[in-house]
Amino acid sequence: MFEDRRFFFLGADGAYYGCKKHGETFTVSANYDRKREHLSLSLPGGVSVEGPADDLGEAVTVNIFGTDVTGRVLKDLRWELALSQLFKQSVRLVRADDGFNAVDEVNSLSIISTASIEELAKLGEKGGDARRFRMFLEIGGCTFAHEEDEWAGRVVRVGDAEIRVAEAVPRCEATTRNPDSGVVDYNTLKAIASYRGKDEKGKIMMGMYGNVVKQGKIRVNDALVLLD
């Protein structure tokens, strides 16, 4: 999770260009080597752009869902040219000044169980694609759906890391988009609300936020252990 959301897109209007409104961003994948300070983007059609991630230009401040995020635009024009051609409007690539900065919540990670995804899939096969939720950890082996809700306030160990589970995650329109194409193809929110309802603020919740108590490596198939 090091450098998660370190980079983000900036539209021609100076606003955050994200997947909630712009599903085409789903078609771009990134690979960042922080030791080499090297970034590569893979775009549809086999197009790729890569170069130094620390060659920075203009300073910007961008509001991302209520949080002002400062950063600097990557100077090499190849980033802007490739992205603008794909998105059919001027879009630049920005590096946030601080790690974890380009996020819309104060919590540093998220957790969901496979059992919860499988429960949603009963209402429609498309809802069973866990990628829609872009969660940091997906946990198998739970005995019932949404078991992770009961971990709120507790500390869990996963691999070498310890995590304090926080509050539930409010879902947004981004989950209605196909994880590959970014096209809206399933009303995930309606499906979740049909059996989970809404909270007192009218939000639709699924999965849990969490924060790191002790840093450590997490590997595929590491067990989750409740510590308190």
C-alpha cells in the first residue's frame, strides 16, 4: 500500500478527474517503482507511457471530495498527450505531495469479505465482481456475509501487519461501473440497499475502513487473526 494514490488526473477545468464521473479512467493501469522513481501507464490498445516520476512542474491544489490536495504536474508532455488523446480532452498527471494524500477519506485502507461479495452476487452475477469495490484487502473464510462489520473498533493481524478496523464504507456510483471498461452496467447501489438498507444519513454501506497500527508485509493467503 506504499504510495497508494500518489498520482491522480487533473482535468482542463482544474478539477479532479476521477472514476466516479469519468469511467474511462478505469482503462488505465499504473506501475510505480518508488526506488527508481519510475512510472509507467498502460492504456487501451497496447499504448504505454513511462518515464521519471519525479520530473515535476507546476504546483496545483485540487479539491478531492472535500479535501484540498497539493501536488505538482509531471513535466514531461508525453503524459498529457497520451491521456488527452485517450480521454478526448485535456488531462494532466499530478503527483501528490504526500503519500496517501489523494484520497477522499481519512482512513488508510479498506477490508471486505468474500462472503459479502458472494451474498451480493445472489442478486445479480455482475455484483459478484469484487473489483467493483476497489478494496485493499479481500478476506476469505468468513462464516457469514458482512462478518467484517462486527470487527469495528477491533485490531486484526494480517500477515505481519496489525490493523484497527474503523467504520463502514459508504459506496458510490463508481461501483456501478464495469471494472474493465468503466461503463455503467449494473446498479450495485440499488442491489446493496435492497437487503442492507441505508444508514441514518441515507448512505449505502458495504465493507469496512481500517488504519494501520503496526506496519508489516501482507501476502496472499495470510490469515486474519482478531487480536482483541
